[in-house]
Amino acid sequence: MKPVSILGIGTQSRSPNVTAQKRVNMYLEFEPAGDKTQVIAYGTPGLKLAGTIGTSSIRGMLAVESFLYVVIGNEFYKVTPGFTATLIGNTTESTGRVGMANNGLQLMIVEGAKGYIYTFASGAFAAIADADFPGGDTVAFNDSFFIVNKPDSGQFWISSSYNGTAWDGLDFATAESNPDNLIAVVADHGELILFSELSTEFWINSGGLNFPYSRISGAAMEWGIAARWTVAKFDNSLIWLAKNRLGEIQVMRLNGYTPERVSTSDIENIINKYTNVSGASAFSYMHNGHPFYQLNFDQGSWLYDGLSGAWSQLKGYGINRHRAEMATLFGDRVIVSDFENGNFYEPKGDQYTDNGDPLISELIGRHVFDNEERLAINQLQVDLEAGVGLDSGQGVDPRIILQTSKDGGHTWGNERFCDMGKVGEYKARAKWTRLGQTRDWVFKLIISDPVKRVLINAWID
């Protein structure tokens, strides 16, 4: 049999004749010392239910020491590691994301015109009553100050030192490299990063007498942010959905003060066609040494792998996008929230469903061809980790589905099923015969049973 390399890092192109490659709920791992191949496809983590609070969508969450603080609808909760929730108080609004930050003594929540302070020691929770408080869409903590962006302006304001209830009407400054509105404030590596619509500035606490922050000269970028909730800390840097005056959006990652493009032309072609791009959201987490950045739109979710540099698509069962909306490190585990209800999940590599819903993995491989000659395939064999089937008591053996395209990935033939092997049948092989002939083959593999997914290589005869 002849080995064929079907695993590549590409993403479905504007023309499938260029590349039809696609990964749904799968990611790539490179093994330079691998015995059989240097590229392996693994299934992305499934979602294990950690707890449920109420029925409304989760608007914000922040872990502080041994508790998780959550805003659901117009309710603010304190949650234990066992997901026992205690209602602390209520906010004015009940929809839309909130910004959250803590200074070690207080936790601050902002939701536009309103802000709230929860004091850890006393348990007191109240709206900020200071008339000088400007409101805020986002909030950060840096060098003893809470910092907020004043909505619909280029200004950022700072609180009194370690006191989010006290604000001075003169303690603000304006991002001035461009006359655009400030969208988000983020604290990172001891600096304050101000993301505007078409520009980004870096400020630092320089100890000024009248106002402590000053802009870092020469560091401003001609890149802004396309969606407020897409900026995330990622592999010792920042990553976000960016835009500039040229118009199209791209995913950028900071390298010092320089933005580096991590999205590809094919990914950009897809996401620039989405509607409501400003409503996108994102978060990051680590899985098996892979720093992941998950970018969610109404029409779809995408996963960037900082280790391989490859992009994959994520989908929940029966919906276009993935269920996870935001993430936080709670104790020693990553917790993600559901985008439309009060569920919290733990992404786990040994979880092969999304809270019981089928987790469907799909891989479309590289073109297989022999120059322009017709290529007959009597047998296709896919090397995968076999013998990881369902428990014998369930009475169902896991299967992998094959579809073939003979026209370069434009159309697909019927689904053909093959067993992946019962538990312990490690020598099982996934084989399909009598596939026919064409000048350009593309193979699609689908796994929907709740089993481990590892695709290694393929051979043809």
C-alpha cells in the first residue's frame, strides 16, 4: 500500500480546488520524532458539566481565590468550588456582557452607565454612588487603581487607590493618537493597554503628580479592536480581533508593541463575511501544552492553536457555534460558561460529548492525486487509535464515516461506515474498498460516537 499525507494545516479556501481542508472539533499536533507521521489530528476537549446557576445567560465571571463570582441576568452570585451559589445582590441591567476586575480588597463590575463594588471582607455590595464615576464598558486593575473606559468617548478614568467607590472628576486622560472612541482597557505586564476603534496605545504609571499615567512614546499602533470582548491574554501576550483603516478584520497577537497577524487569508475570508462582528467574543486556555484562542461569532466558532499555528472550526450539536462563551481559571481547572444558559463546564480531553450532546469531529484532508493521471483506489486504510470503543455493555461499536469527493472537494458521495474496534481491539483497521477512480480525490472523515479521536495516517492501494 502507498502512504498518502491527508493531514495538513490548511483551512477551507475560497476555492476547494486550492485546498478543501477542514477540521471541525479537531486540532493538530506536530511530532517531529513520530514513528509514522509528524502530524496527528486529535479531538478537541468535550464539555463536562461543572454546575448550573439559574436559567439566564451568564454575563460575566471572575475567580478570586477560592470563589467564583458570577453575574447572571441581573443577579450577582458567589460560587463555591462545588458550585453552590449564594446570591449577593442585583444589578440594574439584565442583558449584555459586564466587565469585572478585583484589587484584592474589592471586586468591581461595570455595565455601561452603572458600576458596582463588592467588598470581600464585609460582603457589602452596592452601586457606585460617587457622582464623578463616569461609567464603564470594561474595567482593569493596575498599580492600585481600577481603570475604566468612559462609554462613547476616548477617555479612561482611574479610581482612588484601592478604593473603587471613590472617583475624582479630574482623574482621567484621553487616548489621543487617533480621535476614535476607546473600546476596551486591559492591564498586562504592568502596563495599561487602551484599545480604540482604529488605534491602540500603551500607558504606564510614571508617578505623575496630577495624574499618575503617561503614554509610552512611540508605542502606539494603527490597529484597533473590532469587538470589545475578543481581547484575551494568550501565551504571555495579548491576542484580539483587530481592524485598521484598510477595512478588513484580522486576528492579531502582540509581540512587544508590534502586532503580528495570526489569522490566514482563508480564515479572514470566512469571518469577514459574518454579520455582527462587533458582537464577537473570545477566550484563551491551555490544553495538553497547546495555547488555544477560541473566537466566537453568531455564525461560527474558530480555534487558533498557538503551538501548531493551525486554525480549526468548533461546533456544538445542532448549532453553528460552540457552546462555550467565556473562561476563567477557577482553582486548578478552567471553567467555561454556556452562551445561552446558566451552565458552567470544564473542557476535558477525556470527555467525548458536550454535556451529553454528541461531539461530532470532522476532518477533510488534502488533495490526493497523481499529477493529471486518473488515480484508481481499490482500498483506503486510515490509521487511527483503535480499540477505544464503547463499553461492551452498551451494545454499540463506534464507527468512523467516510465520504469521498471526486471533483476536488465540491461535492461529496454517500456516507460509508466502518468499525473502529471494540474496547481492547487495538489491531482493528478502518478500511474502505472499491472507491473508484478520478484525477483528484478528497477524503472526509467523521466521528460522532463518544470515543477518543486520534487520526494518524492513511494508505491507498
